[in-house]
Amino acid sequence: MDAFIVAAVKVVIAFALLFTTVLLLVWIERRIVAFMQNRLGPTRAGPFGILQTLADGLKLIFKESMTPRKVELLIYLAAPIMALLPALLIFLVIPIGAPITIGDTEYTLQVTDLNIGILYVLAMSSLAVYAITFAGWSSGSKYPLLGSVRASAQMISYEAAMGLALVPVIMFTGTTSLAGIVEAQQASYLGFLPAWNVVLLPSFVIFAIAVFAETNRAPFDLVEAEQEIVGGFHTEYSGFRFALFFLAEYINMFNMSALTVTLFFGGWDGPVFGPTVLQYVLPVVWFFAKTFLFIFLFIWVRGTLPRMRYDQLMGFGWKRLIPVSLAWIILAMIAVGVRRFGMPWA
């Protein structure tokens, strides 16, 4: 019973933290892009421009949701929820801090530690493809259908590259558990350099590029290329239903930033000092500081780079990222073999 209560409390805290962080992300992105592009609303409306985001949120919540006549109603209504659920579930396996000890019990700052954590994350991210496909098909219009076909092809293409980029990380750490990967990065090189997996630089670069495409962010935001196919797969969605797709996108941006930190930058690893309470708090601070640095990178790229053409997007994924990923896996296998068994030719 105690284990059930602890798990329930973790889930409630995780979801509350995730939704609060995502609401903050919307405001942060609007404000940063407003300064980059000299937009007045997000910088002038209310204290620190917060009323602009609040007004847009209220508009989406209270706006009437229109339902076209030719929709497949059940799938049409389920698609936004299907987009949101995988985004929520991915966060449950991400460790946000070091374990803490209260009395004789140790508590992990992670809802659950799956020994197949990476596979779980890849599986959950793949489910989002179904939400996009169902949203386009069930809308009863050719425009969202074309948008969903294009979006699903993009996501499947870059999921392949993203999965391949993680193979060297698994080989070097020897585990698919996210907590285990963070623990494997607690060592150091030469006594002072952190042994973070970012030394696997090709894996990091490939994963980072794939993450931009997987989350449909610029310059890979072809999913929402309004000038090409109206509004993409969610053309026929409005009001709160559209807000769920919007919310899922920002949750995925936070999740993928947190995953990048966990897999390549030591997760919550960082200098710890002071009293016991501070030693428990600092790992969480390091985790969120690193995560928000990558979120800033998402925003910076959006405000800087132009959108790619779709043929460039698909060609880059299949003709560049995937072959480079396969070649890097072969090199990583050789390196792991030499590290474990030595050089048989020497």
C-alpha cells in the first residue's frame, strides 16, 4: 500500500510539474522570439508580456470547437488525446534528480525506472504518429489527410535516425535504463572532466537533429506549413481540441530536451555541496538548468533558420542521417570491442 501511495504521489507531482513547466515554456518562447524579431505583443502586453500568452490560452479554451459534418467522430475526438498521452507518459521515466533518503527509505526522483527505458521512450514517441494519422484521416477532408501523410512520413524517417543514434550510447553504458545511463556518467576523465556521453559526438549531433524533426520544430516544421497545405493535419480542429495538439508539441519539446540532457550531458550530474537539503536540491537545479539551455536552443533555431523544402527534409533524413548513423554504429562497435578485449592484432 505504501508503494502505491508513493507512486500515486509521484505521478501527481510529475504531471503538475510538467503542465506548469509547459505553460512557462509558451511564455518563454514568445518572449525570446519577440525580442529576436521585434514583435510588440509578447513584450509589451502586461507585466513581462505575460498577458499575451494568457489571452491566447483563454481564447483557445473558450473558443467554440467546430465539428465538420463528414468526420469519423470517435477517431476525430480521440486523436488530440492520443497526441497528448504519449507526451505525458514519456516524462514518467526521466530522472530529474539524485535519489534522496528520508529515514531508512530511499526515494528516487523518477516516477518509475524501467530497465528498458530507452525502448519505452522510442515506443511512446512512435505512438504520436498514430495521433497525427488519425487526425488527418478522420477529418473528412483532403487537406488534413495530405498533411497527416506528410507528417507521419517525416516522423517515421527521423525516428529511425534517432533510434540508431542511441545504439552507441547503449553499447558504451551497457544499459537501456535512463537512471542507469545517468549513473554511468557519474565517473570522470583525468579526475576532473565529467564522463558524459557527449563524447559520442556523432550520436549527439544525429540525435539533436532528429529531435528537431520529431517534435516538428523549425526548420523541420513542415507539419504546420500553412502556405502549402492550409494548416496541416489539424486543419479541421479548433478551440480546446487544437489546444491539445499545441500542448503536446510543447510537452514533447521539454521531454526531448530533458532526454538529451539525460542521455548525453549527465542528467542531474553537477557539483554538489553544502548541507544535506542543498545536496538534494542541487541535482534538480542542474537538471532543469541544462534542460532549459536546450529549450533555448529550440527557440533560437526557430527564430533563426528558414523552413526546409519537404524533399530536402526527406532526402537529408534517408540519404544523410541514416547512413551516417549506421557507419557510426560500426565504428562504435569496434571501439567497444577494443576497450573490452584489447587489440588482438597487437
